[in-house]
Amino acid sequence: MADDVRIGLIGAGRIGALHARLLTTRVSGVRVVGVSDINTSAAEAVARENGVEIVEQDAAALIGRDDLDAVLICSATHVHEEQVCSAAEAGKHIFCEKPLAFELAAIDRMEAAVQKNGVLLQVGFNRRFDSVFARVRAGIEAGEVGELHTLRVISRDPEPPPIEYVRNSGGLFVDMTIHDFDMVRFLSGSEVEEVYTMADCKVDPKIGATGDVDTAVIMLRFVDGVIATIENSRQAVYGYDQRVEAFGSCGSINTDNVYPNTATVATASAVQRDLPLRFFLERYTESYVNELNAFVAAVRNGEASPVGIQDGRAPVILGEAALRSYREKRPVKISELG
């Protein structure tokens, strides 16, 4: 493909607006042709801010354009299946934000459409493209920790999302923990066979009133014997808490949070530094750039997706297992879910 990869953006919310800005300012060899959102004013704003001429309220109208090579689907999860399948039928390559869907049957239908039409689909697990976590993966693969024994992932948001968001999010395990489920698979290179969850509502009783939880510890046993733990909270008052530890027979790899600067103030009374970055858009900006570059390169070069449909399906299964474990107060084997 000699010319720019021509992309249509579906969804002009927070993540869609971010992708539009990065595609037009940080990613080379790409042109954003149009923006679609049921909220026309949001689509118009994103288009105007990024020099995009075409605005459509109906995603199908954008998908059906002949001057598109690919679409970025950043819309609400419940419409992902329809939009992915439509894009596949139209012969467009697809980048779709996580989760692909709330139900496995919907993901399976997406996979069938993608395979039938020979298009690429990349799932938006941006943290795989973060340089810090990529270094941990590389260290594990290179044997720097020896035989991997345990993984620990800490993922805590600085503050809970609005209650309206919580009600439509699919719950903590599919909305928030899904990134961490992907991360333990990415780091370990193995698959989970059993999940055990302990969770509660510690941060905001309004979250509990929706039937969701805001605090969880999840233990996972992999088929190769590795044990992983994931710790989640909807509120960490000190900032965005994103850390990983890999421990093995020859040592460990630990990551710290990312800070706005490296200055440390030491006095007779205390040693202090600034708080970690507070917002995920700050913490993970470069990972979003990297994943978009990877998508554009795969489309341009006819390569396989770096994060395929099975990578999108597995965390949804783990989310279902975690929820069942929490509700039934027992370990759940992945084989129970099919």
C-alpha cells in the first residue's frame, strides 16, 4: 500500500477524541477521512479539531464509504458486534476498543465475519504497547527471572467513574480488570485455568447499589503452574496506581508508577516526591501512539493483527469467571465456561 492508510473513526467520546488527535498528529502514513457518532455535535467537534471533513451520524454510512481502508471503533460496547461485522462485510480492516462485547457468542460472530472476509481486527489493549510493561515481558521471555513463579498486577484508578458510567460499564471485571486479565496473559505467555475472586464495595456505596463492586483481589492459576494476583480499586487517593511484579527462580522484575518528574526533595524531616500521574490518558499516551502505529503498519504490510480476536475473547471469559467466583464464593475453572 503506497498511499496513506485511510481511516474512519466511529465514536467521538473521550477515547475516540484521543485516537483522532493522535492519528492526526503522532502517527505517520495515515489519513482520517471521517468521524461518526450518534451525538453529531461531538463528531463535529472532533472533526473540526483535527481537520477532518466528513461527519456522519450513522456509523453504517461511514463504514460504507469506498474511500476507507479501515475503521477505528470507539463506540459503546453494545454496538461493537454490529459495527465490526458490518465493517468486515464491507472489507474494511478494524481496530476495536475493548471489550469486544459482553457476550462470548457475540465475539464468536465477530470472529466468523472477520475470517470470512479476510480482514484484520486489532483489539485495543494499549498497555501491551507500554514500554514499561513491554520490558517486563521481554525480561520474562529472556529468562532474567528464571522460571516464572508468580505475577502481581496492581491497577487502581484515582477516583471512581460517574455512576451512570458504572451502570452501563458491564461491571468492574469486564470494564476495568479486563486490562489486567490481558496483562497477565501478555506477561506470562500462558493461559489461565482457574480463577478465585474476593471483592466488595469499599469506595462508594452507590456503586454497590448498581450491583457492582469497586474493590477486588483476584487470584489466577495458569496451565503452566504460574500463580498471578490482580488487585483493583476504583479509588487511589494518591493517583493512578499501575504496577507489576514478576517473580521467579532467579530473581524479580518490578515496575514503579510513572511520575511527572524525577525530582526528590530530601530534608531532615522527610524525603518527598510528586504524586504519580493522575489520569490514564497521561500515563498511557505513548502506548496509544504505539498501538495505532502497530495497527497502521499491519494494515499497510498485510501482517497479522498484533492483538487478535482471541486476545479479546480470553479476558471476557476471565471476567465471567471472576464474577462467578465472587458470586458463588469458590474457585472457578475456565473449562466451566467453554
